[in-house]
Amino acid sequence: MEKYALLRAALLASGDFGPEMLHLPPAADDATLGLAHCPQYIQRVSQGLLSADEQRAIGFPWTPAMVERSRRSAGATLAAARAALRDGVAANLAGGTHHAHYARGEGFCVFNDAAVTTRALRAAGQVQRVAIIDCDVHQGNGTADILGNDTAVFTCSLHGARNFPFEKAQSHLDIELPDGTGDETYLQALDGALAQVMAAGAFDLCIYLAGADPFVGDRLGRLSLSEQGLLERDRRVLDCFRSRDIPVVLAMAGGYARPIEDTVAIHAATIRLAKQFARPASR
């Protein structure tokens, strides 16, 4: 959890971001969350009625602060997406809660920010089609559960074949990679995946989960990408969509390196790079 505060501090210390560029996100309300989640599940989360097994699946115990943070994490990606539609690029310095399913949480994810954002923007008529590019080392099984059959969305997940979750869901496009996949093989797979996404039609927005956990030093990753490889991954995703004038909203997703500063440095490099892809009037 501490990586989020450290990331914010690192961006401010870099001199590339002033305090006026960082915004406190609004909390997603029940109606917004209900566009992607079961109303009864939202109620049980809000009222502290999750069972012990449900809390274990999520990975941390219920508290009022957990509910507030989960609502704001979803609200942050939605707010950033609206900013991206205006500015070309924006980011949630947390988010990427892609293991949250329609009616349950899992893997440190309570509400699925990408699914909530997609449904909320479509309901408001702000977008018609959305591409979700998930480059966390773990498959976005919750996103696939909620949106995998939605023809207005294209969900693409590049992940470790033998990593969590061990029972995978069905995205529109799943690219499973073996342990030890390095930069060159990963980037080739990414290029192929992006080509398939682009062939699926026009999009009004890309939601990009820029996980730091494919890093060679990540405790849970095992894909063995270098920091340079991860930055090139980010560059290719951003260039693919921004070259077509498709706005991109980023979420940080996973990162579990020790020391934690390695994860923070990877996330900070992603955000600094993304800033370069903003429309000129927003710089």
C-alpha cells in the first residue's frame, strides 16, 4: 500500500509535476459502481457484511477506510478517463483493480475500476467503444468476467501463463507468456496483441493497466523484464493509441519489488513518459 504515497512524492520531487496537476479523486457512488457490480455485493462491502472467506479472497480485512479507498480508486480512474478525453492522456496513480468480479472481490481488488469506468462513460454517452490493455503480470480475470462478452469493449490481457489466477477467465484476447520471458519476446508479443486490438475496430478510449510486476526484480512477477523493457512497453502502447488520436487513461496495477523503490521508480517512469503524450495545449 505504501507505494502509492511514495509514487506521488516521487513525481512531485521529479520537478515534472506540480501539486496543481495531482487531484484528490471523488468516490464512486453506488449507482456508478452498480453499472459493473452486483448491487447486493456493493451493499455488503459498504455495510461490512463480507464473510471471512470473502475478506480472505480480497486479501485484507474490512474497515470503513477500505471501503472509502476502494470507492475512490474506482472514482479516480473514471475522473482520469474524463480528463484523458479532454487532454489526450491522464492517469490514476493507483487503480488497476482487475481481479474484482461482478459479485466478489479478489487479489487486493474490491471494485473493478476499468469496468466501472467503461460502463459509466458509455452510460453517459461520452464513449462508444473502449479498449482495455492489461499489462499486469496477472490476468485481468475480473475484467474478463464483467466485460468479456461485451461487444462495445475489447479486453486484452498479457500475463504469465503460470501465475495467479490459476483458473483464467476469457478475455477478448489473452496472451499467455512463460516464466522467464524477457524484453525481446515480450515486446514482440505486445506488438502482435496491439495489431489484433487495432484490427478489432475503432475505439474512443484506451484504458491501460501499466503493471510494474513483469519486472525481473518483482517477487510475484517471473516474466523477467528490465526497467528499460517496461518503459519500451509503455511507449509502444501509448504510441499505438495516441498516434491514432485515441485518448489513453493509465492505472498503475501491480508491483511487488523489494526494495519497494524499484516499483515506485517503474511507475514514476511510466507517468513521466505518459505526460509527453498529452495534447500540446495540456502541457
